[in-house]
Amino acid sequence: NAGVTQTPKFQVLKTGQSMTLQCAQDMNHNSMYWYRQDPGMGLRLIYYSASEGTTDKGEVPNGYNVSRLNKREFSLRLESAAPSQTSVYFCASRTIQNSNQPQHFGDGTRLSIL
Amino acid sequence: QQQVKQSPQSLIVQKGGISIINCAYENTAFDYFPWYQQFPGKGPALLIAIRPDVSEKKEGRFTISFNKSAKQFSLHIMDSQPGDSATYFCAASMNRDDKIIFGKGTRLHILP
């Protein structure tokens, strides 16, 4: 019953450092997503992957890269962290094979860039 | 055309009252409208969802009302309880489209 697992839960970086946020799902979902959540801005899509081997840009992709490692895992990388990337990051997964289905979210990674 | 507009941004309701959150959309191709509930420190979780072929869906104290002609839908929480205090997001998507479009969220606080 793990669902969507994100690691780490908290991280503090200095400007210019790099890091990778990890996400794994055990529900055999095809699609995976990365969002950032900022006060008053709702959930903004960074990147998504409709299936293993494919990735597409969302609303706010600049400064980020992603890798769909396999069907279970979808990672988000910050190559050179900036204070504007301080946010809470959520990973989600979904299957859309049989009609619209909801997204299932992890509990987030809280990232601070100093 | 891809936006989902949500209001109010924040809402305070007395215990036992009715909480109402409204959303509007432009894209008539949307055909799936979920609502998500998010507690502090947690990810959003599906609360209730509706498709445009029905005007209302009820699950316990939570009801979605859908007005296709006005391109609006709303969440009603009856007999609101302090445990309902959370952030609520409306959303919309098209059949077999990968993306779900979220509203900006409503922070609901129920006074004990």
C-alpha cells in the first residue's frame, strides 16, 4: 500500500548546488508527473511522462530536468539550484487506459534554496 | 482556454455550516472534474469527481454540483466539521489526455 513514494522529504541547498528528487510508484501506472506548489499559485506542472521512455514539458519546466528511469520511477533534477526554486515538490501518477482516472500524489519534498 | 478558475482563495465557516467552493472553466472539451483535498504536510488526495453527463454527485457530506451550460462546478460540504479544514483544489481534464488542470486552491478553515 505504498502508493507514491518521494525522497527526500526535506532538503536545504545552497544556490548553485544540484540535486535529484526521487519518485517511485507501485500501482503500475503509465503516467507520472512532477508539480511544484507555492502559496497562492496552486499546483503547477513542471514535467510529465505519459509512458516509460517519454517526457514532456509542463507549465514551468525551466531550470529542471527529468528522467523516466522505468515504469515505476520518475526523477526530477535541479542542475543549478536558485532561490526561486524554493518550493514543495509533488510527484503524482495516474493511469488513463480506461477513461479518466485521478492522480495519486506523494507527500512531497520540501526544498529550500539559500 | 486551459485555465480552471477557483474561488474563494480562503474561506472560514462555522462548525455545522455549509462550505461552498466554486470553479469555472473555458474548455468545453473537459469531461472529467475531480476535487482534491490536501491536509498540511500531505499530498493532495482525490475527494470526489464528476463527469458532465450528470448535474450532481453526492458522497456523504460532500456534493459536487455541475452546470454544463455555465461551465461551472462547485463543491458543497454540508455540516462542516473542524476535520474538514484543509486546502481544496478543483481540477479538469479531457478524456485520455495526460494532463489535469488544477485551480489555485481554497484554504478552508472550520471554526470549532
